[in-house]
Amino acid sequence: MKAIENGHRGVFVRAQDLFDEMYASLADRSSRKLVSALARVDVLCIDEMGYLNLRPEQTNIFFKLMEERYRRRPTIISTNLEFDEWHTFLGNKPLVEALLSRLLHQCHTVRIQGPSL
């Protein structure tokens, strides 16, 4: 919220909606345009990562997006999964390891304990 209040552009998106949009972009060959647009957003917040059934193509586009944002723009991801569980929904374990290497390189992890809402 502070970034938005200070004039930065932000996008909040549910993970399911993001991955659906990524998959749809394959049909009309607009994946590069989608990734470029999301890569330019000052702050990207992706909510509810982990409760998805993904196709390999979606995982690949997500990796490209994170690669484009890596060390350039902040990305906030909320999830109830531990990092070592990410390969269960993203598949492709080597790609997930490369993704997490980038995400965790300069990240701040906030673990919230408490009852589920």
C-alpha cells in the first residue's frame, strides 16, 4: 500500500487468474506481450499461490515473468506452502529450483502463524 500511496503502479492478482491469463495468452500468441506488461509494473502482488493444477506451459511463462522481474521490480507472493512444496504444483523440479533461487536471492520471507481465516 505504501508503494501505491507514493505513486508507484501496482497490480494485485489471484494466482489462479494470473495462470489462466497466461494459458489464454498461448492461444493468441500474446504471451510475450503479457510478460512484458507485467514485468514493467512497479509492484506485482500474486495471491494464493499453490492451490493450482498447472500445465507445463503455464509454469514456463511464470518462470519467464519472474526472470524478467528478477532484481528489477519487487514481487509479493502469498502462499500457504513451504518452498520445498512448490514443485508439487509447478512441476518441473529443476525449473522450480531455478525459480526459487531467483525469488529467494533477495527476498524477505514473512511467516504468519495463527488460525486459518
